Amino acid sequence: MIINAIIQCRMTSERFPGKVLAPFLGKPLLDHIVGQVKKTNFCSSIILATSSDKADDPLSSYAKELGLEIVRGSREDVVERYALVLDHHSCDAFFRVCGDSPLLLPNLFDHAALIYKNKPYDLITNVFPRTYPVGMSVELIKTETFLKTKENIINQDEREHLSRYFYNNFKNFQIYNIECDLPVDQNFKLAIDEHSDLKKIETWLLNKKDKIENLFPIKFVK
């Protein structure tokens, strides 16, 4: 079983341009994301899916330094960008990873992969409904389902936010949702959207008194 991680990001974020290379705890944000994904047990390859714009040349260069595979395509059409990645790197399923999340939980990725191994759902997620903070999203998508579905995704918003089509048409797909076993403030987020989020999340992380995975345990279904 081959499961790849596809990190989608570009330098031209409207609210925070260049955030994926912004320093977080002394190193670029992308470095943290890649480091968390590398701690998982099931990811065969980590691929950066970015745009062909010259603005993303520095991002591509840094990704090469981190040892990532790189595929560059459409700036706005993320669905087509993922299809291009899958054309170059075949796999049974892939994790959709956003470039704004330095505190991803490797055990959540592993849990999703184990569920998929036992039953290949179309989508395994923890945001339907969301019980984890923004910035700890996990989305494991069956490649066959994505490739069969991508031509049906015609709404511009859904082509930019790849998994939104699946949630909007959930009755047509087999979706498994992972839940947190402790209540989480829905206003609490661990994603970097604006420059001020860097300091906020750094401060939270440095002041926490327990391992992150203990603060957000998985709810196991018997």
C-alpha cells in the first residue's frame, strides 16, 4: 500500500505572502510541516505541490534542500495541481497537507492510514465535523476516487479547496471521521493565517505543560 503526503502551498497568500517560508521557532514553516510528516509511519513520499509562478521559485528551491519531490502546476486550480502530482507519483491514497500547519499530529496520520488499511474509505478526515483545532487537519483521500471525481468538480471554490467537494456531496462518498476525545474550543486555532499567528502559536507551544498529542487525544471507536 502506497500512501503519499502532498503538501499544497504557494508564496502568494493574500493575507500573509511568503508565510510558508516565514520563521517559526527559528526555522521556516515548511521545515516544521515536513518534519511532522516525516515522523509518520505510512508516508512513502512527501511531495510539494506548488504553482509554476516565478514567485514560487524560492519555495521550490527550499523544498529541494529538504529533499522533497516537487511538482509545479496551476496557481488557482488546486484540483488540477493534485492530478498532476498523481500523474507523476502514483499511490493508493494521499494525504492532503496544507502549508500553514506547523503542529500536525503524526499519530493522527498513522491512525488514518491504519483505518484505510482495514477499509479503503473514499476520505478519512477529522474535520467532518471538526473536533480538532484548525491547523491539525488530517485528510486521507483514495486516489481512485479522486481521479474519478475530479472532472465533476467544476465550482471554482471547490477546485481551489480540493476536499470541499467531497464534504458538500458527502452522500456520494464513504467518509470516516476521526474525533478528538476531549472538548476543544472551536475558536482555538493552530494554523498560520496572518503574521501575528506566528508569535501567538509560538507562545502557546512554549508554555504548554504536556505533549501536544496528550492535549488532543484520539477518540477510539469500539
